[in-house]
Amino acid sequence: VKLIYETKYYSHLGNYVGGSSGSILCSDKEIYGDAGCLANPGNLFLAWNMRADDGRLVGTGAYIARLHLKVVVGKKTATNITRDLLWGVRRGGNNGINLGDILNEKKKK
């Protein structure tokens, strides 16, 4: 089983930001471990490092992700799809929430 992917990312205005392409085999141990993709049947995960092609981090805003996926089993193409998705990116000094702090504040009141 082989996953062939191509990703393209655009700003909300339609300007090209970056993209990548490649392929992943079900037997890639560095991705799936010794068990291969059978350890996680039916699920595939791709992630964006939120960087433009020149290496800089993208800014806060809405981005359009165009994903083209092709799954090949043996010599037969099982899936060949293209999807457009809308993703939001938030940048800032503190993007996380510490739930312990919130719970402690409620206890004080």
C-alpha cells in the first residue's frame, strides 16, 4: 500500500504560500514502526509545519489547504481525491491554556 500526496497552501486571498509532495509506504518503519500501517488501520495523518516555502513561519490568519491524495494497492489505484480545506493559524506569545491555573482561580473565588 502506497500513499502519494501533494499539498498546496494558500492565504485567504488565494496567494500561494507553500506546499510539499511525496509518498509513504505502508511498510515505512520510521513512520509506522515495526507493525507497519496495520497497527493503525484506516487512518492516515499528514501535518503542515506552518512554514512558507522560504522557511519562515506563516502569520495568523485563515489558509486554504489543497490536498491531493492517491492510494495505490499493488498496481491498482484504490483512491484518487482532491480536497480543499480551510485552516486557521494563530500566532502569539501564549497559544496554550494552563487548565491548572484556571481551576485554581475558581477555587480562590
